[in-house]
Amino acid sequence: MIQLSEGNRKILNIAIPSIISNITVPLLGLIDIAIVGHLGSAAYIGTIAVGTMFFNIIYWIFGFLRMGTSGMTSQAYGKRDLGEVTKLLIRSSGIAFTISLLLIILQYPIELLGFAIVDTTEEIRSLASLYFRICIWGAPAVLGLWSISGWFIGMQNTRFPMMVAIVQNIVNIVVSLLLVYVFRLKIEGVALGTLVAQYAGLIMSVILWNKYYGKLKKRFDFRCFLDRAAMKRFFQVNSDIFLRTICLVAVTVFFTSAGARQGEIILAVNTLMMQFFIMFSYVMDGFAYAGEAMVGRYVGSGNIPELRATVKRLFWWSLSLAIVFAFAYGAGGNLFLRLLTDDNSVIEASRHFYLWIVAIPIAGFLAFLMDGIIIGATATRIMLKSMVVASAAFFVLFFSLDKLIGNHALWLAFCTYLFFRGIMQGYWGRGIWRIG
């Protein structure tokens, strides 16, 4: 039996629950698709695809509520500053509520903008509009949950977000099936099932917080919103993450649209191959979360030797996993594709590009790892600068080679973008573990 050091056990105690949580996230969308897929019309599937895409983009942009809260909370935890730990939860939750309120108020122009970007049939537009107008009321639950989940991670606790994610999926399945097949509500039933699951997750998080961290309530001080220096730092950290996320969304959306312009087969190939990147990202994000929590803790406590040791351990875990994924993708390529589709034309076309999937784990592991380390150290300006450089490399490389090598240019640009993210963050962020 392999004996792990205490440091490695700490990493796995945070990473494994995070990986499980990440894997359950797409299940909310897949469950909805599975339910409407048996309602007798392809329009229902298209409706869920469009609706979930809208919300993925909207909520993705506000991902700083989780990441910024996690990094700053872990540092306050490392300092044993329970007053600041509590204030961070209040600030993050207050900002989450404000943003969600604005999303609800501005739902109509947001909906118009979404349909201006996505061209759909009139039937899908009508159904997706109904889905959107129901699910937008879940914004306070989603953003509130992101704030408290980031706070839990900062407190070195990834078990609670994992438990909440599992419960959300169970609630979604039960309520959606009940509303669709018993009350015959169809799209409305699926949307309401998602909405109920989102609030169930938030309520469960609040209950868990109250049970295990309730003693901190005596430290609640809502005047923390008047602390200009603290609010300035909070917004500086989160604005860097926000702008970085805008770049990330731009690359991701362009990748999809560039593939679509090359025809249905290439779009299908890229969509299927991207699933392998997503699977890899779920695992790597677990170790990035461990980096957020542990690096922040040791930066906050000033424990430089343990900080350096943790960064080394995280690097070797990440590199080892990248090699395992690359080998698995290389050895099981055709089998993996056939699990996703039985369309021989798509499988045959994929063979010309499959080596890019083998390359992605090696090219991208450092980007995920450094995201976690830098968030934990709240050196978010480094994240932003690195993302700008990497995004520029993506677009320059693609437009330079597009007419020469076609879809290979898109994948080369994407791998280069991941590689540059990691390398630039590693170079600019090396001072994090060299301090002291």
C-alpha cells in the first residue's frame, strides 16, 4: 500500500471532493437534455442547449465571486484573522446579491442580446425565451452559492461544495421528472426543476455554514462595506479575474464559431474533441482548488517553507496526471470517440486531428495549476496579463495559419494559448514561492 506524506494527503483531501463537485456540474444540463429528449420534438433539445449556453456565459463571467473569495479567505484563514474571514463572506455575498438583482432587472435586454448573438428558429427562440425568463430568477441562488463555495474552499473545506453539488443534482432529477411527466409542464417543468435545485443548493449551503461555522455570526459587521481600503482590494482582485474571464470567454466562443464556419463535420469533430479537454479540466481544476486553498493559507500565515513544498507537490501531481491523460487519450482514442458518437464520417474526420487531444494535457496542465496558485496568492494581475498575452497568441496564430492548414490552425492556436497561459503565469508568478 502506497504511503502518502502529510502534505500530499492535504492536497488530495481538497482536490478529490473538488473533482467530484466539478464532474457533477455538467450533469444539471445533461439531466435536462435527457428529460426533454423524450418529449417528442428536437426543438426541446435545442431549447435546453441554447438556454444553458446563455446561462453558462452569464455566470461564467461572474466566476470571480468564487475565485476571488477563495483566495482572500484562504489568506485570512492562514493569518487566523476570523474577523476578516467573516467580513469576506459578507462582502462577497453582498456583491453577489447586487449583481443578481441587476441581472433580474435587466433580463429583457440580456435576453435580446443573447438572441442577437445566437441565430435560432422561431420555435426554439420562443421556448428558450420561456426557459430563460424562469431560470433567470435563480441568479441570486447561483451567485450566492458561488460566493459561499469560494468561502468554503478558502477555509480548506471542499467537502461541503461536493455535498451541495450532489444534492442539487438529485433535487433537479426528482423535481424535473415530477413536473414534466406528472404535471405535463414540459419546458416550464425543466426550467422550474433547475430553479428549485439551485435554491436547494443555496439553502443547504447556508444550513451547513450555520451548523459548522455559526459561531462566526457574532463577528458579523455589515459596516465592512464602508471600509474603503478593503473594498478597493476586493474589487481590484475581482476586476482582474473578471477581465481575465472575458478573454477566456472570447477565445472559447471564437473557437466554436471558427469550427462552425468549416461545416457540420468539422463542428461535430471539434465539439467531440473538446469533451476530452473538458474531462481533463475537471480533474485539473480539483488540484487548482487545492492550490487556491493551501497557497493562500501559507501566504497568509507566512509559512514559506511549506508554501514552496506545496507548490512542488502540486506541480508533480499535475504533471503526472497530464502524462496519464495524454497516454490514455493516445491509447484509447478511437474507443473514446465511439462512446460519444456512432457517426462514422465524424469518427473518420476526427482521426486527422486526434493528436491535438493527446497534446492538450501536456500543453495545458501548467495553466490550470498556476491559476490556483496565483488565485491563492491573490496575485491576480499576473493572471490577467498572462491571459492577454495567451489570447493574443491564439488569435495571431490562427489568422496567420488558417488558410494554410485549416482546422489544424485552430487546434494549434488553442494548444499554444494554453501553453502560454501556464508559462507566462509561471514566469511572472515565480516570486510567489521565492519570497522570504
